[in-house]
Amino acid sequence: MKKAVLSVALTAGLLWALGTSFRPIPALGAFLSPFSGFWSNERRIQLLDSEVHLPGVQGDVFVRYDDNRVPHIFATNDHDLYYAQGYVTARDRLFQMDLTIRSASGRLSEIVGEQALPLDLYKRRTGSMKAAEDSWRFVQQDEKIRSVMEAYSDGINAYLKNLRPADYPVEYKMLGFEPEAWTPEKSMLLMVEMTHTLASPKDGDAAMTNLLQKFGIEVLKDLYPDYADRESPIIPKGTRWNFRRKAIPRQPKGYDELTAAVAEPTDWPQRVEGIGSNNWAISGKKSATGLPILAGDPHLGLTLPSIWYQVQLATPESNAYGVSLPGAPCVIIGFNHDVAWSVTNVAADVSDLYAIRFKDASRQEYWYNELWNKTTFRAEEIKIKGKPSVIDTVAYTHHGPVALPRYPEDKKPSLALKWIAHEPGNPIKTFYMLNRSRNYDDYVRSLSHYVGPAQNFVFASNQDDIAIWVNGKFPLKWDEQGKYLLDGTKPEYDWQGWIPHEQNPHVKNPSRGFVSSANQSPTDQSYPYYLHWRFAPANRAIRINERLEAMERATPDSMRALQNDTYNVLARDLLPTLLEDIDFGDLNANQYSAYTALKQWDYEYTLASVEATIFEKWIDNLPFFVWDEFKSDSKKPIQLPQDDQLWHLILKKPESKWFDLKATPEVKETKSDIVRLSFRATIDSLHRQYGTYSSKNWAWGNVKGSTIAHLIPPLKAFGRTGVKAGGGADVPNAYRGKWGPSWRMVVALGKEGPTAYGIYPGGQSGNPGSPYYDNMVNAWSRGELKELVYLKSLEENNGKVLSTLKITKE
């Protein structure tokens, strides 16, 4: 960045620092110092060979940097490999690592003050710290992974040891605090934080119980079905399950007749914009080379710096490339010489709320299995910048932490949280083994160690195998267990063990020649176990599967084109029915222009598409016209039916009673009435927001508000607003708002090694003053991929390698 840009960033940062409620304000003298303050962070990274002497390395390590500042680490042993990974990651992403762990552990109040206390309390009460500690104790039983994590931690601390205050990342200077030593527990906390992101413990149990009380079980069976009518499951329909299922517990009598509602302060429920991911692999019979091609693009919150960090990790026994999570060792998504893998999220129900009956206000005992059982307590000290610490005592039952109040007036929580994040696991072992996998059997063994968050692991190998596993540790449940609040006093409501890993949904080399996932339902209704009743709508999956089905002699560019596909199959399937109900004779000029445009639309979510804006806003509004009965005057949280159910009513049940508006008892509205009302309201709203209908003002690229924010959102100058790229939530290129493809990767497997391409919307450096901070954003927004520099050996000549860092013993 040029100094002019940095000056703007500095000014914006100062205005934020002075205007925010953070207290006390950072030491501005130190912040402004030309020798140790903000300006020292502007230094350009010199692409010159260099050498550092560090304690703890066992041999020489060579880190070759390419033209995107990606480190290619070559070591003679695992210890040095992960030591160096920790060192170079901290050098580029220290503040990001620190902030992520402070958030995960409920320690933000230490650096920003009491405004972060509610979030810190939430993280402590959901058991994040304890979960990380328990997992680290579990991991220490595995000598290899323990040594990997300790080496990674030691590498980070070696960087910290020689870090001068003048070289602290700018955010430390703005917030006025210092980095602290790293520990392996922090890497485990990062895994817990990913479980928070992808398998949040607040998944609607309370809201569904309130709905049960309000409407009764028959309404919920109708509007909240366990399987969507419009679906294209991950494991192809008709796949046979070649195993004898484990005995499934029986549903307790009366479970679907609960009347004990749960209340938490909340407003009328808002439709939450979802996140998702895509991945797929085609077999050799569909590719131009005769060997598989794999593609993956996880859709997550987009930030600067990126959630991902590119790296190559090589020893004489392994050579993996891909993206890592700053703060954890190994490659998380990537490839090696023989195999490639990527992941998408599984919306499995792995968290449940249990109503606890305490003996008295002391909460020393709780009733379970006809006995009073001892409660345990954990004192959580939350330090607050500029104020005394808060001590929060969290009660624990055998279900888990008692994290949530049952009613707003309750002064102490009474709902226990059972959550997969509390199950000790060894996730790093999965990725350590994947990095070294050579074939399908290695891949399956790797996955067997994985607990959560559940992920769809897609796989391809140069032996012409493709596969996908819906993978994680899934609780053994009776159907719909956890759909509503559970009774914490009876053993029959507990999780009853685990689905055997080998019986997780999976498929290898299906006859259709491809495997894919886009967060949709993992299976059809023949799968004998209950995983969840809520999965992402199948729109992305339907489009991806249609295109993969038709592919022949595909190339990596075919995969790139599909990753950037903006065709909306929901619009294709739904819009003609909606437009049939529009009486264009009753429309004003704006409404008529919009109607005419939609009639001619090609269903593409391009930057210039006005039709995409109209359709997107229309389907955003439709649920609130139909589900008006769900609006409550109380503060009890409730959950609207999934959008798929509304589209099902419009397409197949137009006479449904739910189209009648509660607010107009003298009139009985029909589906056609609701369609017309919502359309006119949508166009009028667009007119108020963006002016008279025009191809410029209403263009999707101007309306959808895409942004890539800094990790601290008020630091707007350190983010990128108005990033221009097509796409939307329901199309393969799922980019809208702050969510989007966080890492696009395509790997063409080959007998002599892979050819791979990848990109993310950011850069390798976390320093806003670095030319490698956001250098890939523009190419990413254009849908480009960069060929990845995969070095087969330390000595390989490659014109894109610009410098080498040598790490030797101190």
C-alpha cells in the first residue's frame, strides 16, 4: 500500500480508537511514534535470502517463498517441520492468531473492556476453555501428535522471543496490549472455535419447544418435516447400506407432547443468512486426462486477513500443500503427490439442551435417574480492561455446563448444554494422517480419528478413486431426539452412544462418476440413523450435480467455471409459478418494469443483473407475508419454517391455510394474493432504497453489499468494501454480504504428481502495510485461480520462487 492509503487508514483508526467505548484508550504516544509505532508496520517485506538462528530446531530448515509469499517448508523431520510452520505463521498472522484465541476462550474483555463481557460469558458458560483443556489432555496420550503440537507452539514462541515492540502488528499498538506466549491448549481452542462456527450450540431446541407449545405436534410435523421434498442428497439416492445397524434407542413416550416452553429475551425472529460450502470430485472417466479432478471452496465469513494461510510442508516422508488455520499445525484442506481432499460442513444435530431440576437455589445437587446427583462447579475469572475481574461460577452436570436460563426472570441458568465440542478428540491427527495419505484406505483411517465439527470430506487419488464421507462423531439418537428441549432428569433422554464410524454415510466410486456436497442432506430417507432434520436447501447441490452429470472430458478450467457458476435453479423452478399470479394490469411503472424484466431473465446472478436483485429481495420478503402467525407478542424465541417448506407450499399446496393473513380476519387470502402483495411491496421497497427502476441503480452488484472486513470491523480502512463479484446464497458461487468462497482450490491428480490451482480473497500477510495483505482479492473477485507452486524437492528450480529463509540452530 502507498503512504497515502496508509494515512487514510491511520486517520480512520484514530477516529475509531477515540470514538469507541473501549477503555482505557491505547497509549497514543507509543502508537504514533515513528520509531516504534504504526509507521514501522509499513515496511516492505524484502524478498531476499536470509538466515535466522533459533533454539530448539534439530537440523537446518529451508523455507522457500514464492511470488505470493507462500512458504514452502522443507525439513528433515517432523519436529522441525511444524516448528518452522509455527514460526512463519506467527511472523505473518500473529494478531489474527491472538484475537481468535481470545475470542474462543472468552478473554476479549481483557483487551477491549466490558463491552465484550457478554460474549466472554457465553464462551465460558458453553465450556470452551474446559473443552480445550480436556482435548489437550486426551491428545497428550498420543506421543506423535503431542510432539507435533508442542513443536508448532515452540516455533511460535521462538518468533515472539525476538519480537521487538516496534515490530508488533499495528492492531496491538492501536489497542494498547502485548502478545503473549503460545501453548498447545490454544491450538485446541482454535479447534473448539471452529466447532462454534460450524456446529454452534444454539441450534433452535428452545425455539422449537416454544413452537410445540404454541401450535402442537401436527402443525410441526407439517411445517418442520425431517426431510425436504426438494432434495439431491450427498450420497446418491438408492445407495445400499451394507452394514447391520447398531440398535437404536426408542423414543420415550410423550416426548412430542412437551408443554414446558423455554423463553429467552429476543425480538421477532429474523431470517439468518446462511453460510455453506461446495466440494466435488470427478472420476477419470469424466476428465480429459483419465484421472480424477477435485474441487473445493468452503464458504465462510470473509475477513482480512483471511481465515486461511497457504503453506507447503515437506519432509523426506511427506509433501503436502494447501491451506492451514493460523494457530494449528498441518494442512487442513489440500493435496500431496497422490491424493487431494476438501471439506464442507454437515449440519448434524450435535448439541442439545437439557432442562435441569436442581434441589434448591444452591444448585449443589440435581435430580437424575431417581437420585440427587452432585453438581460440580468451575470458577471462570474474566479479566476486564480498566475494571475489576468478574468471577462467573459455571455449574456442570453429567450433560455438560448449565449454560442458559430457562426463563428471562431466572437469575441463574437452568438448561444444560450437551455439545460435541465437549467430547475430547484429536482432530490434528486426522489432518496429520491426511497430509501423508497415499490412497483411499489411508484416507479412511485418517477420518476415523475425527470428532467434530462434522464435515463432508471429499477425496480423490491418482489411483482413480473418488469418495466422500459424511464424517464426524455422531451421537446415537432416536428419531428427532434433540429437536425439542430434552428432559435432564431421565437417562432415556441421554445420548445413547455413537454411530460406528464405518457406518457414517459414505460412497466410493459411484457409477455416476462424481461425488459432491453443498451442505444438503447427507442421505435419502433410507439411512437407518438420525443425524438431523435441518440441512441447507438443495439449490446449490442440484445445480452442481446437474452440471457434473453432463460433464465430459473435463479440465481444471471446467471446475473453475463451476465454482464461479451463478445460475439459480430455485429461480428456474419457482419464478414461473410466482409470475403466473401477477396481474400486470394492476402494476405501476416500476412494478411493471420489474415484472417484464423477470419474464425475460436467464436466472444468472451476475453483477449487472437487475432481475437477481428483484428475485432475491422478493424471496427474502415472502416468508414474512406467509408466516405472520409466527409473530408473537411475547419474548419467546421461535423459528420460522425453512424456506424449502414455503417453496413446497407454493409449488404443490397452493390451497394451504398458511397463505391466509392473520391480520385481516375479514378476508381469506390465497397464495395468489400473497404473491401479488409481496411482489408489489418488494418493488416499492426497492424504489425507496435505490430510486426509480434502472439497470444501474438496481444492479445486483450494487445492491448485494459484498465486503471483506478487517477482523476488527470498526477498522474499515483495513478492509475491502464494495468488492465486485457475482453470486448469491443459492448459487454455486455463494458470495453475498460478508460470506463467500474463502478458498477456491482445484487439483488435477496425475501419476507424476498433481497440477493444482487455488486462491483466497486476501493475502498471506496480516500486516495492512504489506503488499501481500490483500493482493489476491481482485483476481479472486474476477473468478480467477492461480497455479499453485508445488515443489517436489528443495532443489527444484521454479521461476516463481523468489527467496529462501534458512532456519538453523541457535
